[in-house]
Amino acid sequence: MREAGGNVTLRVFVKPRSARDAVDGVRDGALVVRVTAPPADGQANAALLRVLGRVLAVPPSAVRILRGASGREKLLSVDGVSVALVRARLKAVRPGRA
């Protein structure tokens, strides 16, 4: 995670077509997020933005995909938060919950 100019960038690994939307901890330095949406037509990406927006208490529009829109590994930017705030909100989420 990095902070610059009021934005935080973070690496995310997405697991589409999961049983439920959930944050599943960290693997190899990337936040693991499960979404129920399929990876077709950007549905999994939209679900990812909604899940992270809910977990981080920001609107989904504050979360943007910088790299990896067509893959499972992504680099995201979250506007209006600090690294400390992101860590605190992610720590408050039990693995497997969103």
C-alpha cells in the first residue's frame, strides 16, 4: 500500500464467482477479495469496487482500477483515505466477511 496526494494504491487479487462477497485477507502482498459476480462484461470489476467501497466506507466511485482490469491481479486507487485508515478498516473486517 502506498499513499500519495490523498490517494492510496493497493494490490488486489480478485476471485470471481465466489459463494459470497468477502475480503479474505492478504496473500503475497495483495488483498484477496471474493465476489459473486462472473468475470464477464466487467461484472466482477464492478462488484469489486462496490465491496471495497463498502469495506472502506467510501463511495464505489472513489475506487478506481489503475491496472489489471482484465485480469485477477489489479492495482487500485482509493481516493480520500490514508494508509492508516485503510489498514484500520481492513483490520476491522473478519476474513471471509465484507
